[in-house]
Amino acid sequence: MKSRIKKVMLLSICTSLTLPLLAACSKTQSGDGKTEKVLRIATSFGYGDDEYFRQQFTEVFEFANPTIKLEMIPTMDESFRYGRQDPNAKPVDPMVKLKEVMQGANPPDVVMVGYDQLGELIGGNLLTQLDPMITKDKFDTSDMVPAVIDGLKKMGDGKLYAMAPNFSSSALIYNKRMFDEAGVAYPKDKMTWDETFDLAKRLTKGEGENRKYGFSFSNQSMGDMFYSMQMYTAPLQLSMFDEKAERMTVDTDQWEKIWKKMYQLSQDKVTPSQQEPAMMKSRAMSSASGESFNPFQYDDFLSSRVAMSIINYGQISQINNANKNAQNVKGFTPIDWDVVTLPVHPEAPDIGGQIGMNGIMGINSKAQNIEDAWKFIKFINGEDWARLKSNSSYQIVTRKKYIKPKDGIQFHIEAFTTLTPAPQPDNKIYRENRNLYQVQDIGRRLFNDVTQGKIQVRDALKKWQTDGDAMLQEIKNNPNGPINGGRG
């Protein structure tokens, strides 16, 4: 009975694949076709030998290569995954564990890592350069999204040490009806931030609960503008402190200019404020009483309170599903929408927000099974895999040929792939000093004080500089111990 079930399951998997991939399923393509080989894969971001990971990355490869046995080696501390960190225990840097495993007695062949870890591994000569293998096998990378492939090459000074089969990014979504009613032209790709804010002012109207806002950094009503505006500052490569995290760098004219701009947007109510207690209380009461319950009441875009908002690609499915089920939601009108690229700065006209690369994989420089390691990477980053995964709800495949809108809806999907991602900060310093996030929180509290009129912008930045410097000194003396907030 078990044998029969297994055969049915295998048949089901194989028939769900496209024809080229089906052909691959009938080949072992490993050694003499009989000898089982072991391919060890280490992951640094919480995945282990679990169902999601296999569905996402390995299931089809395992079926197409039955003589290659995969062994998964998670290297993330389980306390990070489940939140059971002992406050008295010395934190373990995930990179330290990963490096130990990579250089151990029985090292992994393939490593799957986060983008922020890639530079450190390349700099430590822990990854094998992929360019010679790509050239030898004539593996085509010309069809890969430049923002992804160039971002990976940038970490290796122009050389490729890893690949990523899919990714997610952000774009600016807009409500066509709100623009039409205001008689305002739709936004365009690569508008500057100032052009976007000027456009937003023309769409802003009304008071109280009937207020219509022109722009929001987030579609969520409870969003925090301080953290949201990092989408604005990232392309400018502004930093809170120096490279060694020894001194703050916020008491500057550039920081002052940005905070004043954000403050003015808040004062003019062009963008919704995080703190609108009366409005939030009203929505909560309506929800509790069951009167005109709207499941999208905390989504400013779907509730047509915001004309333009920054969204992640994964949110497209939510908007599409809301429109499909509009008849089931009392008072909800389907949104006629489209997207353009994120706004840009004149000094960085081709740089947008962050791109989240998914499944970044490279070959360990001490790999014992390089042949199958490259076969795995080539397979997962190849055309067949991209075609199979192109309908993912939350990720975009890296191969441009298979990037297309889902479910027959039409929108400007290129908006998610046009801009180069903003440079990523080195998270190593945060991993080594967990309390550094509290330095950022000082800024958040002071920015909120500014928006509430409690303190002037430059005075707030000076205080952030002073209190931040004191906290940095505390952290330097005791990197992961308790601190009193830099207030002596």
C-alpha cells in the first residue's frame, strides 16, 4: 500500500511540471546513474530540513536527481528563531557558527545566506568564484534582472560568487480614481521625491475622518514614519554613526534638511500621521459594534485614504484579492490602480529602495562535491525553475523572461525591477552589538517629539548626537550588557 501511495505522489509531482522539466525528471545526471552522492547544504537564515524549505528550493531538484541525497545543515542559533535568548548569555554571532561549519571536518558544499553576510564570506575567501563554471557551461545570465545580478557582483568586486533565483522589491502604487477626481496627471517612473511630494499636495483634501492624503511611506495606518522614511534616506547613504560605531553623525545640515522635510509633510497632513487617536478609536469602535465592518479599515490605500503609497511586491496579491471579493465587503469599491518606480534623488537617479534577494546560494571554497553543488545552483537559477516558480505570490523570479503579472491582471510590473537597490549597511556591527538598535530608538522618540511640536528639529538632532554618543560609549564598554540609555 505504501509503495502504491509513493508512486502516485511521484507521478503527481512529475505531471505538474513543464515538459522540459519533465524530461529532466527522467534523468539521473549524476555520476554513473547508480551511485548515490551526498550534497550538503548549510543555511544561515533559520531554514532547516523543513517542508517549506524543500518546497521552495529543493523538492524539484531532488526529484530530477534521485541519486543525489541532500543533507540540510541549519547554522542559525535556535534561540534566534524562537526568541528564547538568555539575556545573561553571551550572544552567538550567526556568522561565527556559519564559518565554523564551512571550515569544519565535514563542510557543506552549498551555502545559502543573507545578502548582508555575502561580503564577509567573499572577503574571507570562503566562497568559490562562479564565473569560470558559468563560462564553461555557457550558462546564460544575460536574462537575469540587472538589479539582482549586479547587486551580487558588487559584493565580489565585479565577480560572481553567488546567485539568487528570486527576489522582492518595492514600488509606488497609486489610485487612478483619486487622481482623476483631482484632475491630476498620474505619477511616472523615476520621479524625484520632491516631485512626488508636490504631486501628493495636490491630492490632499478634507478634514478628520474624511481626510484624503496624497502620499504615505506605508499603506498601514499604524506605520511609524521614522522607520518608514528610511526608504527616503537609504539611497543617500546617510548613517547614524561612524563605521566603528564610536561617534554619532546626525548633527548635520543634511539630517536637518531631511527631518524638516518630513516634519513639514506631517504638519501639512500630506501624509498620515502615526498618532491619530480619535480616528483609530472611531475605527475600533465601528469594528467592535459590527457596524459597516471593513476588513481593510487599517489599510490606508485599500480604504482610499491615500492616493499614493509605497508597497512591497508581495502586497499585490492582497490588493488583487480584495478587488476580486469586493462584492462581499459592504462599502468597499474596487481600486483601479497601477505602479511606477519608487521616487529617486537627483544625485542618485537610478537608485531605489531595498531589494530582498531570496535564496542567495554559493559554493563553499572547501566543498567536497563541487560538481553537484554547481549542478544544484545552476538548476535552481535556471529557466525551468523560473518558469515553474513564476506564479509565486510574494516573490519575483530573477529571470526577466518569466516575470509577468499573475491572474491576468495588467500592471506596470517593470516598476519593481528598474531601479538599482540602495546600498545595504553592514549588519556585522549590529550582530556584534545588539544594543545599537537602542541608539536608533533615541532618534525615533526625538523625531516623534518634533512632529508633536515639543522640540525644534536641530535641537532634537543635537540631543540625539549627545545622548547617542553617551550610549555608544556604554555599548563600547559593555557591548551586550544592560545600558541605561546614555543618560549617565
